[in-house]
Amino acid sequence: MPQSPAAPEPRKRASAAKPAGWRPGRWSTWFQNRRNWLVLAGIVAGLILLLVLGTFAYAFATLPDPSRMDLAGGDVQIVDRHGTLIEQRNAQGVRVTPVTLKEISPNLSNATIAVEDKHFYQHHGVDWGRVIKAGIVDVIARRPEQGASTITEQLAKIAILQSPRKTILRKLREAMVATALESKYKKDDILQLYLNSIYYGHHATGVEAAAEVYFGKHAKDLSLGESAMLAGLPNGPIYYDPALHKDRALARQAVVLEAMVNSDMISSTQAEQAKNEPLKFVFKENRSSQAPHFVDFVYEQLENLYGASAVNKGGFQVKTTIDLNLQKAAEHAVAVGIQRLGPLGAANGDFLAMDPK
């Protein structure tokens, strides 16, 4: 009887065994070694540390000298031959009238500290607790939400660094300069410098100019409500401009007063009274001159003699040869003459002064 063909044997799967003589790759073995991972981590950490130290070294090497700050800097005053003020300004046409801390209302000093840097008298230039808090808030919001600059850091940025760019390097240099300022000046000196340097809008730099421009009075005479209003302006001089956005300005004033209450500088009752205080704004223009063309000529001569840098720095008085009384008489005579000759088509005139002696 014929035999049936045998069933084919099932195919065997290809063996997964490694071929004879196989060895794992060099890099595969290297990455499986824990010690090598530690070495790699150490190299990366070293590079990061080197980068940080290099950044610190560069920031320190390019650091301006805090001693170049001038406590007495300010306006250039142009006076006539009798000492009568003709015009007071700096090279940018911005009023800067430096005053001492004693000439500033304590209300304004306290309001500024409360809203800008409540730990001003405790830290040494940098408020690290505030920096950490601001960093956490920024990370959660995924964008810059809170500022952490102290009054000293702001002064460093305004008076020394003068850089509008917001970079990590600038913040680092800002902190270094702030620390240097704290070691050089007393706290009250720093506050005085800051209050004389900060911009309040309407071409007013410093508290004395701001008090004159907004309220027509000296900084020492400011009320609590007026002080809170001014203290809130540097955060956004245009955004909180009471001439353009009074509601925003009043809301900002309320924030300042609340900060003062939280810092135990005033009571809740005082804050409410200040909110209800009627504010009489004058918005006084700060560029007034009794002889504008003559002053422009004087500035041109000053820059030719001493350089633009010295003029920008300010803090000096220039006594000129002009006599304002005679100048006014001359201008009046020309105005009367033009009026009389108007029907003949005269639109302007010249004046010739002679000394008959």
C-alpha cells in the first residue's frame, strides 16, 4: 500500500540570537554607564557655570562708576544783568528743579516708597524676595506680569545705565549698580536722588517740577491726595495722565493710598479723606521764557564753550548782559510802531538801541 507523503515540517522562526562575535556598540555601552552620565552632567553644569561667570565678569567690567552721579545736578538758570530769572531749563527743555528731602512733603516720600518699594529701608539694593515672587508670577502667566525693581535699581537705570532695553544682562548690571549705590550713599540720599530724577509727565522731571506743573505749588506743600496722585504717575506718565485719563489717574491714586495703608503709613480713614479731596490741577506749562531767542543764543554759546555734556548735566547759573526791563520797553516800542504802520503793510520791525553817552 502506497504511503502518504509526510506532512511538511513547520518553518522555524529565524533565531533572534545575536550572531557569534556580536558586541554592543561603543556609544550604546557608554550611555548605559551611570558614571558616564554623571561626567556628562558635570560637563554641562560646568559650561553653564562658566557662562554665568562670564556674564557676571562682562557685566562687572562694563559697569559704570556710581561716583559719577551728581547730587547737585539740575537746571541751567539764565538770568539778566540784575539777576532776574529769564528762563530755567535743561538742554532737553525738561524742567529739573532739585530739592532736598526736607523740601519734599513726607506724604510724597511715603507714598513713593509704599507703591514702588515698600522694603526700601530693609534691603541692600535688591529685594530678592520680591524678585522670586515676581519670577513665579511671570512663569505662571508665561509673560512679564510684575516688576521687581527697587527704588535703588530704578535710580541706577535712570541716572547711570540709561538703557531702555530689557535684557537679562541689563537687569544684572542694574542689580550690581544698585548694590554699589547702597554702599556709597545713605538711604535718604538715594531716595532724594530718585525723587529728583524720576519723570512724572508733562515735561516734568523730579518732584519739585511735578508739583509746580500739576498743582502750581512746591513739593513741600503737597497734600496727601496730591502726593498719592503724583506718586502713581511714574509707573505710566501718559497712561495715568490726569489731563487725558482722569479716571485712570484716580484709580491709580487709590492703589497708592491702599499701599500706604498696608504699610501702616496712614489709616483707612486718612486714605478715604484723601480720595475725596478735591484736586485742583493747573497743568502749568514749564517752558516759559521772557527772551526765547536770546536764550537760544546763550545755549549755543554755552555748548561751544563747555560742550553739550556739561550743559546737559546742568546745575549752574548764567548771568547775561541783557536787561529785561529795557528789553520789555523795546518790545513794547516795536509793537506800537508796527500797529501804527499796519495800514501801510508793515508786519514786523527792527529796534536799534543807542547809548548817547
